[in-house]
Amino acid sequence: MSEHPPEQQPDQPEEPSEPPAVHPVRLIVNDDLKRSRLTVFFRLLLLIPHLFWQCIWTLAATGCVIINWFAVLFTGRSPEDLHLYLARVLRYRTHLGSYVALVSNPYPTFFGRQGAHPVDLEVDGPDRQPRLVTLFRLVLAIPAFIVAYVLMIVMFFVALVGWFVALVIGRMPKGMRDLSAYCLRYEAQMTAYLMILTSRYPSLSGTPTS
């Protein structure tokens, strides 16, 4: 009498792993890599009006960040209007930074509206933030600030080389553009953390558009 082979247990379906949580501050890149040789050549001169405008925004935003810090410290949440204003300041800063670093080509607007630039910033609405993390935000941000500083140096040298490349071929190489976008994304997330827009620490993982 032949022995029956042991019955095989059906494969147990694997439980789907949860995807990593999306960062509340995301860089969106819809750039086509084309660069105007004329505006690339005169890029620093074209920035002069924005330098004055950014000083005004920075002065206003500094006071708002202090108010936001106290608001989150006492209530655990940013006031919505204040959050929206600071998000717009950060978005304008990102639009301008992408133009300076040749991550994008169109001249940035002065108002930081979402969708107004091919390299854009999405910022989620206000959410609960731990009061203890808020209290020690400046201390906790020191490692992220150091990383952001290093990445800004990288972005500077990429932009310097990219300036010559774009003048010759009228395009920004994708690899160089993506590296600068990665640096810009981290800097935006670090600044959002300092501005009390989110308690989520800046992330080194992910693509430039996450």
C-alpha cells in the first residue's frame, strides 16, 4: 500500500507592508530640463528684485514663526491662517531657490502660490504637534541644519557647473537637476521643521518629488 504524500499547506498570503508615511512637505518637479541661455547668463542680475522682496518676506515671517511657536506650544497646533501664510513663504523661497540653482527655468513669481512654478512645494495643512518637540525645536534641528548646510554646498557646485553646461547646450542634465532638487527638497523640509509647520523631521530618503 503506497503512502500518500503529506498534504501541502496552502501558502499563507503575506500581509501587505504599510508604505512609508508621506512627508507633509513635498517637492514636485515638472521641469522639462530646457534652459534659456540668455536668462542663464544674466541669472544673478535677474535675481536683484527678488533679493529685496525676500528680505521683506523674511522679516515678516520671522515674527510669524515666533507667534506660531507659542501657539503650537500652548495649543499643540498651528492656527490655520498662520500656517497657510508660512507655507506660502516657504513655497516662495523654494521657487526662488530652484531658479537660482538652475533646477527650473521660468522666472519665479513674487507670491509663492501653489502651481505657479514647475518646481513646486506641497505643504499639508496644520496637524497636531508634540509640545515637547516644539519646545526644543531649535536644539533638535541642529543635526538637520548641518546636513542641509552640506547639501547647500553640493547644490552650489552643481549649479556652478550647470551654469556653464546650460550656456553651451541650452539644457540642464537630468542627473544634475535631480541632485539639486534632492538638496532643495531636504532644505525645504528642514526649514519647515524650523518654522513649526510640521513636527516631522526632514528625510534623506525618497526621490526629489517626495
